[in-house]
Amino acid sequence: MCGILGIWARNQKGQNDFLKLPHALKKIQHRGPDFQSTKICSNVAFGHTRLSIVDLSNAANQPFTDVTGKYHLIFNGEIYNHADLRKKAIEKGAKFRTVSDTEVLLNLLIEKGEKALDYINGFFAFVFYNEDKNEIIAARDRMGIKPLLYSVTGDAVYFSSELKPLLEFEISKDIDQTALEYYFAYTYIPAPFSILSSVKKMMPGEWMKISDGVIEKGNYFRINDRPAFDGSFDLAKNQLSDHLNNSVRLRLLADVPLGCFLSGGLDSSIISAIAKQQKEDLNTFSVGFDHPYFNESDFAEQMAKHIGTKHHRIQFSKNQFTQVIPDFLNSLDEPFADSSSIAVYLLSQQTKKHVTVALSGDGADELFGGYRKHLAETKIRTAGNLKKIINQKCRGYFAATCRQQGRDEE
């Protein structure tokens, strides 16, 4: 999955933090076991930990610098259309030293700056430095799949894939009270907040530019900006099928072994079935537990048999589950209460023994409204007048109660 860490220094005090970069980079070494390196260029320092997926050669290691030595990139993710972008760049006269998507992204950023974001299809977080202009461009993918955190101080701007490396620098460690309230409401802390008031998360579809010391931010993608679909139901089904097949095909392009998480539910089953059509020797993985209520591995095995994958059923006992909790908690940057996260942690540990990349169905329920809470929200929005009045009265009552409780505590 790779890890990125960068510092843009405003002054000499900020540049002094360059010495801390190698030690801070070790905090995300788990994100990139294949290669770790740092690079100082002018008033910017970059660090990168690499998990090799596309172009496994050393020539594709990061931080990546062009042949002129003026342009530098740290990048986490994959650019799915890098082959098409490479072909177009070569037609314009560009020359490439690698077959990596990293070099394609760097070439596009050199040519187009932040406008490059309109041309790339993928999931990513990156920080690009133009040494001639003393300009930084950082961005996060459209859906916010890859993380990118930043902290702005009087001496420097710090970027990182995770929070832990940033704690090695002189930033405030004060808890963000608003973020804490969001955590108790949602069981996680949504962007742009982090648990620390001094650290923010880049929003999905957002870019940041630092030019002449001035920070500018903008959005290159908003889901609400997309035109509403007004076609027929049959057309919608066909388009959805095309999008799903194309999405899975693009994610199967890798130079390492890959497979799919398969729980037996609709989302992972659909993705695994599509992947099997395109990859004959597909490996699938499921996690099972001793407790029958939490064990869904039987459904996964039925699906794996139906589509014909090489299936791996990874079984855990209650003791194994509880023993891994300390390591799991140490892997978190901030409070997070997803009930399935420990199971995914265990599953990922074992899956890594067989493949480097595993596709999953995460996000399908959120995208397609698959949880009961989505149904409840729809009912509230489409409720009749009587129910709307009751809802408004209830919201007013609870808001007044919360305000009164706050006064009592004071």
C-alpha cells in the first residue's frame, strides 16, 4: 500500500526537521516492506516506503525524480490508466526509464500541474515538488480511498499517510474536541478532522498547492457535481454491469500475485465472480470463527465452489482473536470502532502469505444503501406530514435536552 512522508520547510527551523525524517519514516515501514528511502531537495524533504505492485524493479523506487533532477514525487496508490497515458506521452516525445505508473504520474504532473488530476483514473495520495517554482502539489483520490494527512505550522507543512510519523515533529498534541464528538456519533473521525487539532485529513477529491509560501486548496471532483441519471432501469443495469466489469479488470493489472476477500455476501461475491472470469487461477479468502453466530465462512465456501476459485478458509479461535487485539490497537492512529476491523486485520495477516493484493467489496453497502440505517434515512426523507412533524419535535426535544445537560455540567 506504500507510505509517504514529506516536509515543506518555510525557514531554517523547519529544515532542521529534515534530520528527523528517517526516524519518522520507520513509523510507517509496515506500509512498504520492499524499499524505504528519503530524499532532500532544496527546502523539501521526502520519504517513501514501498510495497511493489507495478514494475518491481529498483528503478521504480521512490522518492522518484525525473532525469533533470528538478521534479520529485512521492506517491501511494495505483494509476489504472497509466498504460494509455504513457502511450499518449510517448507520442508527444516523452521518454520513460521504467514501466511504472509512478513515472507516468510524474510526467503528467510536470506537464499539467494540478490539472493532471482530470486525466488520471485510480486511487492515490501523492505529493509532487517542482523545484524550479518551489511549488508543492498534493492530492487525494476522488473517493478518499488512500489517506493523506497534513499539519501546517509556522515553520513547515508536513504530509503523511498516517498520523504516527507526524508525532515525531514539533506539532501540537491537543485533542480536537469536535473530532471527538464526531467519533462518538459515527464511531470514526471523518475528514477533514483528525483526533489532533493540529492535523487535518485531505478531503476526497481535494488538492493542495503551496506556491511562494501561500497555501491554496481546491476540489477537482465532487460527487454532487455529477449529472443525475435519467435513463431506463434496463439501461441502468447494463451501465452498472459495464462499470463493475471494467473496474475489476483494471484492478487486476499487477505484477504480483492477487486475489479477493470473499465473505459470501453480495458485494464480495459479485467482485470475486467477475474477477474469476478474468483471472482463471483466482485465490479467494474468508475468515471464520468458532462462534456460529459470527461465522460466515460456510457461505463463502459455497460461493467459492460455485464460481470455481482456489479458496482459503482461515479459521480463528476466541483466544487468537483476543491475543491480536494489542497489536491491532497499536496499528491505529486514532479512535476507530468498526466492529469488523479486527477480523479484517487477522484476515489480512494470513492473506499476505499467499498474495500481495486482495480486492474486497468494502464500500458497496454505503454506495448502494445496503444497511438498515440507509433505509431509515430514506423513510425519514419520504415520510408523510404527520411523521415529519413527529421527527421535527423529537429532534427539537433531544437538542434542548443536550443543551440543558451541557449547562448542568458547567
